[in-house]
Amino acid sequence: MVDKVSNQALLEAGLAAVRATGKSMQKMQTSSRAMKYQLDNGETVRVRTCNDHVLVVLADSAEQSAALNIEGTDHLLIVMPAVPRTEGSVIAYLVPTVAAIEAVRQAHADWLKTNPSTKGNNRTWTIWFGDGPAAYSGFAQKWSQYRLPTTESTVAVSHVIDSGHGRDTRPLGMVIAEARKAIAEAAGVAVEAVKITVTLD
């Protein structure tokens, strides 16, 4: 167990989850740190990773109509560990951005209706996938139709990231075997049920 799963490990697991559905995603060039990709049908995807089961959105002002930092793509790929802050299997949602924006704005409006103790500069808007404030929680169920059927794991990716030299120098077959075992354990399936396809560009 770790205190936090790396964003890179979550990103890689999320991209693998999308590929497992038969979709192809190519990274887009951006002038910011935003993780944007393009599907083979031309639609765009912004990836958001989080170690907890929440979606945190930043607004450029406290106004209800403020621009949000999840706007500008067709879809939002949200990736989080199945068990918060723990290596292993992940949960991924591919949500239409318009649906995510609508949900976040409504959640923020509902929160303001509770007369919260605030100084008014409310620019961090959050919705919960699990337990949380009643009006803006339960999105694991509300967005169940957007959840990707995945058994992807962060374990193998984190091994490479944490190795200190950035590249695993063991034979490729050994790396794949270890990855299959880790994924099988995280998903609760036999190793034989895990298939890994490697594409070397």
C-alpha cells in the first residue's frame, strides 16, 4: 500500500482501459499541463486523475457561469484507484464533457443553497462518486453508464516509475509476466485470463 498512486500510473491505466474498449487515443500537443487526447473518430478527451473518489473542478471565478477547467473537449476520462490512494485496479469513467459540466454546475448551485460558511471566492467545485454531501455525491451510480469495463492495474506502471532510473532493464518477457500476475491479483482472476498486447513504436 502507498499513500498515493502516481498520476502517471493512473493515466496509463486509464488509457489502457480506453484501448480495451477498441478505441484508439493519440496525445494532443498543448501549451499547458492538460492531458488531452484525440480519439480515432476525431473527438477529444481530457484526462483527469485523482487518488480519491472525487472530481475536483476549478472555476475561473465564483460566478455560476464561470469557465471551468474541464471545458474544451468532447469527453472527460476520469481515472481513480478502486481503493483510494492504493496501488492496484482502477475505476475509469468516460463522461461526455457536457454532462460533467452540467453536474458540476448543479452541484455547486445546490451547495450554495445550503448557505455555507464561505467568504465568497468559491472557485473549487467538487462532486463525490461515493459518500459525500447528499446533493452532490453518488456519482458512481449516477454515471454508471459511463464506467469503462476495466481490469487495468497501476502496479506494473508504478514499478517502472519508482525504479529510480525511469526504465525497467529486465527482459521484456519478465516484465510482462510480472505485470500479468499483478493485474490478475488486483482483478481477482487467474493469470491465464490476463492478456497483454505490447506495441513498440
